Amino acid sequence: MRNESVVSNKKKVIVLGSGPIRIGQGVEFDYSTVHAVQTIKAAGYEAIIINNNPETVSTDYTCSDKLYFEPLCVEDVMNVIELEKPEGVIATLGGQTAINLAEPLAERGVKIIGTDCEAIERAENRDAFEKLLSELHIPQPKGRAVTSIEAGVRAAEEIGYHVLVRPSFVLGGRAMQIVAKEESLRNYLKTAVEIDEDKPVLVDKYIRGKEVEVDAICDGKRVFVPGIMELVERTGIHSGDSISVYPTFSISDKVKNTILEYTEKLGLGIGIIGLFNIQFIVDEHDDVYIIEVNPRSSRTVPFLSKATGYSLADIATMVNLGVSLQEQGIFDIYPKEKSRYYVKAPAFSFSKLRGMDAYLSPEMKSTGEAIGYDEKLHRAMYKAMIASGLTLRNYGSCQCGRRG
């Protein structure tokens, strides 16, 4: 028996999911998609999800008004759009898979709700992004986009080792490495990635320092930053594998003000409408550099929403539907920080999978996360690490477990 979709006369909004991805990745996309659907329904629209990942809450058929369990490729998505005729499509909640569909859909006449293709291009195209940073007087580590092995070697020599190398347009830091010498770089460019004119590799100067991250919302006129997170691990560790702390514990008010200034400039300069994420490096001189801007939902959206009490996905979805931050009662760029600490600790499968490389790198390896909170930072950290499955000793550092 063939089942056919019954098309209603209600106004509709389609949300693109993340598609099948690696274990441990995509919790943020699933979280954001579910919250977006709830907000879309509450606003009076019919909420439709297109996603073919069976291991997500968003693909529970009771979540949305209608679920299309279809591949996230242009032809299949267009089939649904031509049938349903939605008001538009939200592409910024399903990660890189959904973002990559924005341009081909727009070329076919589909309205992209929220951050449009031009803004996505300004954030993700290396040349366009560097030009924007120069116009806004915002520094970033020296870097090049290269399309051949020899160009990569020359770029690294000019920039100076160590360098961070990564393919463009990837999720979860896939195939990212910190490289210290030419031999390693040549080996990486030959074996780890596919490099050509259409698939450049980014070669950036590696700066050792503190890594700081923000999730923010822009409505085209104002920017809202609910919280600034500080990462415990050194720079070069993927943020999904890092321990994140809100509020920050070691950066100055001067640095915070700089981060807020850069975030506001970038949200408005790029043309973001909805969620975006920025990763910063703060060096030993308190100089702030931009690592990258993601014009979409990020890994830390669920954590920061729970820690600050602001539901980022809901607020951003209302912005996508045309309700400004001011109309939602949000007037300040940065609200007063909470008095207690919230810590996000990653969970790994190292103990379950023997022989797995436990060394952390720019490529994400965690398969989950946990939150701990307390008035004291060390107690919040302890709670988070215990919840993530780590076994900690109460006293000392000796293997026998006696007091040190």
C-alpha cells in the first residue's frame, strides 16, 4: 500500500536536519531542530522536517507536523519543496550538510529563511572572510587557502611553523592537524585530504593561548551574546572535545569587551539573521584573534542555553520568522553573568574501545557530554567530570589512592 503526503493549506516552514553523521556529533543540530519546530508550531505555521538520520529526536514522527525521511540532497529536498510549497526553508540548524544546500536551493528559487547565501559565503569563503575582517579591523592568525601541495609548503614557510591545517567546509574538525615540519605537511596533503581547485586546504599559523567561544544571535540590527565560554584545554583541541566553562574564569574584562565588540561587528558585518558561533584565541598579551565564524547552530548551543537560561534556538527561530530581539524583550548585548559556574565535560569511548587513540587533536573524538554546576569552579568541574564517566581520586596523585 502506497502512502502519500496530504498537503494542507496552512503556511509552512521547512527545517533541514543534519543527515547521517558520526557518533557523538550532531546533538546540537538535533536540539536546535526540535526547539525550532516547537517555536514554528507555536507561531502558527506547519512545521516540516527533512532529515534521514534515524538516531535523532527530530526524526521522531511525533516531533513535527510532518517528517520527510529523505536524503539531504538537492533533488530530494526540491521534491518535498515543490509538493509542500513552504514559506521558506531554514538551513542553519542542520550543520554543514544543511548549510551546503542553501545555495543550490536558492538558485532554484527557494526562499532561505534567516541567514542567506551571501552571508554564508562571507563567513565560509576564506577570501571573502579575510576581506571582511580587514574592513572591520579584526585580527586573525596569518593563513592561506591553498590548492596544491607545493602551495601549501610555501604558505607554511611564509607563515612559520607550527601551522594548523584543515580542509574547508567540514564538520567536527575532520582531518584537522597541527603540523610542525615540512615532511609532516607534505604527508598530510598527500594522504589526509583531497586537495584541488574546488577543495582548498586552509593553512593557518598556530597560536598557543586561551581559547574562548561565544554563541550569539543577530537580527540584522542588534546582536545578543547570552554567555562567553572559556575552554580549559590548549588551543588546537576541538571545542567539542574541550571542557567549556561559563562564566569565564581567567580572562579580563578588557578581553570580554573586545570579544563582545568583535562579535557585534561580525554578526552585523556578515549579515547573520539567527544563530552564529565564533571561536577566539587570547594570547599571552591579551590580544584577541578570530579563529572562525560558523553561521549556524553550534556544539555549545544546548550547554549555553541551559547555563544562561536563554533558549538560543527558540530566540533565533523567532528572529528567523521576523520577530526582532527587541520585540522579544532582549535589549542588552550581554546580560549579567550567573553567579555560579557551569562546566561542560566531554565523554569519550576510549574505555569501551580498546586500541583507540586517546590523543586529543583538532579533530573531534568525543561521543557525548555532561554538565556540572556549583558555586565553586572546582566543584562544578568535579561534578561534570564524574558525570562524563571519568574516575577521579579525592586525594593526592599517587596510584595507591592514599592521601597525598
